[in-house]
Amino acid sequence: MSVDTTLTGTEIRARFLDFYASQGHVKMPSSSLVPHNDPTVLLTTAGMQQMIPYFLGRETPPAVRMTSSQKCFRTTDIDKVGNQRTLTFFEMLGNFSVGDYFKREAITYAWEFLTKVLHLPADRLHPTVHPEDDEAPQLWQEIAGYADEAIVRLDENWWGPPGASGPCGPDSEIYYDRGVAYGCGQADCKPGCECERFLEIWNLVFMQFYQDLDGSRTPLPRRNIDTGMGLERLTMVLQGKESVFDTDLLRTIIDRFATITETPYGRDAKSDTSLRVIADHGRSLVFLAADGVLPSNEGRGYIFRRILRRAVRHGKLLGLDKPFLAEAANTVIDLMGDYYTELKTQRERIIEVLSLEEKKFSQTLNTGLSLLNDLLQDLKQRQQSTIPGEEVFRLYDTHGFPVELTQEIAAEQGFSIDASGFEQSMQRQQERSRAGASNTFAQAQDDRALTEILQRHGTTEFLGYDGLVGSSKVIALVVNGEEVSAISAPQRALVILDKTPFYAESGGQIGDHGDLSSPMGNFQVQDTRRPLKGLIVHYGELTEGHLRVGDTVQADVIEQRRADTMRNHSATHLLHKALRDLLGPQVQQRGSLVEPERLRFDFTSPRPLTSADLSHIDGQINEWIRANYPVQTKIMPIHDAMDTGAMALFGEKYDDIVRVVSMGSSIELCGGTHCATTGQIGSYITVQETSIAAGIRRIEALTGRAADAYLRQRRETVERIASLLQVQTDQVETRVEQILQDLTAARRQITHYQRNEAQAQALSLIQQAQDIAGIPVIAATVSAPDAKVLRDMGEMLRDKVPQGVVVLASDLGERIALQVNIDPALTKRGLNAGKLAGAVGERLGGKGGGRPDSAQGGGKDKTAIEPALELAKAFVRDNLK
Ligand code: SER
């Protein structure tokens, strides 16, 4: 059988997974592009990433044989995307053995899949191995019948570790021979050669070592297999295409944009590059957005932003003036959403994220491009070929124009940029902003003193989970960044105690207020914070007497304030859970504020919330409140916590030992203070739901006393409205509807009367037409309610005064409106309504313009109406031929 060139990328992916499933492998879903629980790795680059804990023997895998098609993203070559081969996003097909089979089976399966399932000709396939691996070449001879000399030994056949440390091992790479036509023609051309002939398609890694940070290697507890094959490349080989961009996986997107922009693919090198950029970046952006990445100025967010900006610019090069990323996203989602279902479920959110950033950037791009063009013109004239660093910096700093883009555009036109000059400008800017922030100085002084205190005394014991009062010893006092041994009232200071019931602001919950009192003095705590890990600091003022280091004080947290805060904190957990239950696991907390007065919760959401969603959420939370679940806290290792399914903050690095707070079905990692039971929350009500950024929604809500007060106020408002309307409260809505209907009818009638009145006014003007140079001219002040009616009047008079000129002015309160109508026949005799309106408008202190036969204008100078109308007549006299 020969290769089936009609297989689509999607079918090839399915064949791979099905083949390995038939060999006892469990199909694993792709893990997220954002590596789970590992803020040190930017984005997932290989299928084995989700297998690392299993390879290292730290976690038990769901199965010892697994297979997947993994979403991968490689950032190294972003600027190269646009050529025929580079992709940022790609899919990696892989099979994995965790201590189960090893080299023999890995090679057997790969060989069988390529030659028996895909029917690739054996003589096109060339295995390579690591020079120190004697077993792999033996197996290739046995399994696939290669002669020993046909197996190429390459030093580079070693894979990993993926980061600074991790699993690694020798590998065997399978190359596909595209034929001599692609080759360099050298006699020693073989796999590993730089030329285009031999293409690496599959990497079989024999994962058997752990490499430490210092480079030393130790054997792993078990020997594993990790293989990876790029789906796009494999598809290119099978479909017999020149480039990955010609496979249906990417060509579908290219064709869509070739049609939209009427730029056939393959006609022109420049537009081809732009089409390829849009195809690659379109896929990347959709997948990144689906996995929760949002545009920002650092890390993943910056990669996202950079790619999006590049895509928008290439869209512009193709002549796309209107936003187009939504179209790109829809094409990608239609193409890939059956397998990666997260694309379909989040379609709306993805499009919102892309469109918002696209809109923001388009503006920047237009301004930046025109400035840059001027700059390049200028340099050309002065015969210079380097853009000065300050100019690059100015574009970036003042106009938000990305440096990479300046560089890219400059390079396209044969310019370079002065990178070190740019760096210098950047540094100067940073120094300026440092100098500007004098507050930071005071803070730095405090921090220095506090660091010393922490070193000397260790961390502060927190008593506030169980109580609100305590007897504590004053460990240190800080005034204006200096440690002091005593203070006298009145004096602002920082107080550090050995132990305290005051909660320091963290995890969104604000710090406690209260008093520190001794027989000698009283200190009012106005805020509590933890500027250094483990050190609780009381900020406030000594209002009476003295306070000395060594004093014993009675610490009292204001109870009401803390109780209200705890209600809001516990309610925040219930809200988080209710949102996840309703919208799915894509809901991730992005921020929260827990105050006594209210709570605020920011989260990623696959879609905006409807009012039905909100009432469902309110209902659910209040039900949990009435169920009066006990709130339980446990201290446990982070791994155990994750096993219980505890909700954790996205991207947050947690300590090994964490505190887990659970109430009902909500389990969350949290260091905050909570009610004893959910019943203590009292009641919950959402008061606002808004969008604060693309894909991020914000809920503001009230609990307990604040919720009661809110509902009471609402009720009173309704009662006041009812009494104004003189109906019962349940009749308010019907009555308001009725009033609105009446109002519409009344407005309609007013318009009707105004028209009639305008008509009558207009008709009365006919008699006043003046003869100027043989034509009838009406130049008059009328009273029209708005510009539209004034226009109607002008048109009506034009019809009633054939071969005439009509100039009407009306005082609309804020301004004088002007309407000019000239019989079209007169426009041939030198009269132009637009010009006339311009001249008269100017006389009124404003402007005017329009068509030759009909124009509008206006101004604010009310004293100029009469002279302006005289000017109109003179205009007719002077210009009529
Ligand atoms: N880890 C190897 C790679 O990324 C094989 O999956 O190429």
C-alpha cells in the first residue's frame, strides 16, 4: 500500500492516538500551555512535561502507558515566523512509558506506526542514535532490518533536561529523506546535515537519568520512554507538501485570509510572509487565550502581546484596515475545536480577549507607524542608516510602539537600530522614576529596620485565628525608619509584638484595626501589614502616654470590623465555588478584596454572566449559608492539599506546608480568618457584575449587616417612588410603563406641532423674499426647535421659491444654527451653498459647509446674527454670474 496523501491533520492525529491505544496506552488529554503548578516554566514545550513527576517517581501516573497530542509553544524563533518552516504553536504526538516498556518496544511501535499504519516507504526512513548507545542500533537492525553502517551516530542525540534540571537520556531520532532534489549535493550528506534533504520527524527518548543543577547525572528509579513527533511536520510529509504551511492544518487559515484580502497565496513573497504570520500567530493566540493567558507586559502575557501585535501589523500590510483577529480565531476554532474542546466552550471569551487587545493596539500602531515612517524618511535624506537609540525609546515610551516592531520594520527597509543607545535612554528613565518616588525611600528605610528586627527576634506568632484579644510584649518600635526604645504621645510609629491577634493584610483580606493599651499609654492600630514574610507590623499612632520596648500591652482587635470582614471572606470562598460549579474549571481567581463593608472578586470567565447566572449564584450561596456548614481548617503538605482538589491561586508559589480551609463543598488554600460556620455569614447579595479586562469579570457583593442595609435602602427607595407615583409598591412597574408610554405620545405630539408651526413660519417668509440681482433671496431668523426642523424649513422654502436662495438662522440656545439652500440651477451661476455657509458660519464665530445646493453651519456669537444675514445677501450679490 502507498501513502494516503488525502489524510487530514486531524485524521493523522486520530490514527496516532488510536494506534497507541490499541497497544494498551491510555489517551491523555493535552495539558495546558501554561504549565501547572510551575511558575518557573513559561509555556509547555513538550508532551513529556506533564509526565515529569511520574518519570521522577514523585507521583503515581494514571497508567504506565500513555499517549497524547500535546499543545506546545516555543518562543525562541518568534521573529522568524513568516518563513516556510517556523511555527510558534505546534502539536506534539507522543507515547510514554513510565517504568513499563523500554527501547525495544518504543522502536517496534514507532516503526510499525510509520510503515504499517501510515505506509511510509522504509527506504525513506533513517534512524539515528547516540554514539554511546550500543543497544539502539542493535534493535534497529533486528526490528527494521537496517545495516549497522546505515544507522547514523550523532552526538546531539541526547534529550533533556527540559529546564535547569530534570530527566534526560540518549535518544534515537527518525529522519525522513525528502529526496536528492532537496539536498546539498555533498557526498557525505546524511541525517544531521544542515541542508533540507533529511528532515527529523520523530524523537524517541530513552529517559533514564536525572540531571542535577550542577550537571551531574544519576539513574532514575525506573527507565522510561518519551517520544515526540510534530504533527504539522508529519502531516507535511504524508500530504507530500513543501512546507508545514501547505498542510491543511495551516493552509485552511491562509486560504481564508487570502480570500478576504484578495491576495492569492504564492503570488508574492511579501504577502505570503504576512499570510503565514497570521496563520501561525492566529493559532497561537487562540490557544494561549484558551489556556488563560492574557496580554500584559511580562512573562507569558508579554509573549501573547508581542505575537498579537505582530499579527496585527502583518494584517495591516495585507491591507486589512478593520479588526480581523475574531475572524482568524473563528477559523482556528472551527478547524481544531473538535479535538481541543476548550476552544469551542470558550469561543466568546477568546474572541473578546483578542478583539479588545487588537483594538487597543491598532491605535498605537497607526500613530507609531506614521512617526516611524517620517523618521526613516528623514534619516534617508540625511543618508543615515541607524535609528538613534533615543528615537527608538521615544517611540516606545511615549507612544507605546514595541521595540521589536521598530527593529523589524527598520530591518525591512535596510535600517538598523542603536540598541545600546536605547538601553541608555531606558536606564535614564528608570533613574528618573526612582528619584520621583520619594515615598519609596521612607519605605526602604522602614524595611531596613524591619529586616534587622526580624533577624533578631524571628517571626511574629499570630493568635487571631482563635481570638481577638491577647496580652503581648513590645519587641520593637520604629519611627521614621529608625528603631527607638520608647515613644511619647502624640507619635506615629510601627509596633512589633512577640505575638498578636491582629491579622495582617494578605490574600485580599485587609489588615485589622484596634488598640494596644497598657497602664502607661494607648496606641491606635490603623493598619496591620506583613512587609516581610513572617513579621506582623502594627501601623498607627500613640494617642496617650508612653510606650516602651519591653512593655506588656493588651491587644484588642475591633470586633465588629473583623466579624464583618470574616463574613465577606467566607462568602468569597463560597462565591468562588459557586462560579466554578456554574461556569466550569476555567474560572480562576485573579484577585480579591475582602473588607468589612464589601467583597470584590475578580475571575477569568469563559463568558459574561447573565442575570439568570447571577440569581442562580446568589441562590446557591444563600442555600449554603442556611445549610450552616462548619468551617474547618487543616494544615497539611501541599501535595495532600492538591489531592483533595483544593482550589489554589493560579501561578502562585505555595510553601510546602499549607493551610486548607473547607466549608461544605468548598476547599481552598487560604491563610485568612473565617466564620465558624457558614450560617454566620447571615446573607449574601451580588450588587454588581462588570468586565474589568478582556476575559476577566468582577463581582462585588455584600454580606451580613451590609446586605441587610442594602436591601432596606432598596425597599425604602421603592416606597418613595411608589408614594411619588401615588400607587402601592407592587404597582410601581405598571405605573412607570404607563407614564413612559404617555411621555412618548406627548413627545410625538410636540414634534407634530413644531413641524406645523415651522411650516407656517416658513410660508410667511415667502412674502419677504428680496430681489437681489434678479433672483429671490430669503435671509431670515426663524425659531426652530432643532437643526433637523430648521433643515426641513430650508428645503420647504427652496421648493416654494424656485430659482432662489434661502439662508435661515435659528437660536438653539447653546448656539446659532444655520441652514443654506440654493436652487441647483443657480449653482452653475457661481453660487455655492457650502461656501456661503462657510462664510456666514465664520461671521457667527463658528464654521459651515456642505454640498453646493444644501449646507449647514453655525456659531456661538448671538450678536452677529443680523450682520451675518447681511453678509449672506452680499455674498449672493458678489458671486452671482
Ligand atoms: N521530549 C522530546 C522532545 O521534546 C520527545 O518528546 O523532543
